[in-house]
Amino acid sequence: MKTLQIQKDATGNRASVDCVSGEVSVYRYCAFCEHCKGIWVGPRLYPTPQEKVLKEMKKGTVPDEALLNAQLQFNQLVRDGVSIECGDENNTGFIPRYRI
């Protein structure tokens, strides 16, 4: 695992990290990337909420709107977070978390 520092603008509305493919938005790329494993908020690592919900959805034990709630939780964690835990050991770049 590697840790990618989150760079935020002065307003705090934009958050980006240096990915293999260059500087990318955490909200638009990391949130939907299979490599994103969690967000560091202070000294604590919070796992990506979407991953847990996806596992439960495959079992059929959670409603569809839980995925939207997980995305909102992710956004809040990024707002408070300092870095992203990335599982891209082979430097493959973005891989979509959601596939049809």
C-alpha cells in the first residue's frame, strides 16, 4: 500500500492527489477507483465506505440508496482527511470500482 497526500486549495473545495496518471481529483477519481482502500484522518485510517456497501449489496442485504450514503461519507472523510491509502502497487492507474 502507498499513501498519497491530499492537496487542497485555499477554499477546501478541491482535493487532489498525485496518481500514476498525474494529478487527479479525489472526489472524481479516487472515490470511483478500485485501488482506493481508505482515508487517513489524523492518525486513523478509515476504510472506504463504498467497498463495504458493495460487498453487502452483492449479498442482497442492503438497499440501493446505501451506496449514495457511502459516497457522502467518503466526501466527508476526504474533507477532513490528509491522505489516501492506495493499493496500486503495480502502478496501473485508475481502475473503475463500478462495472456493468
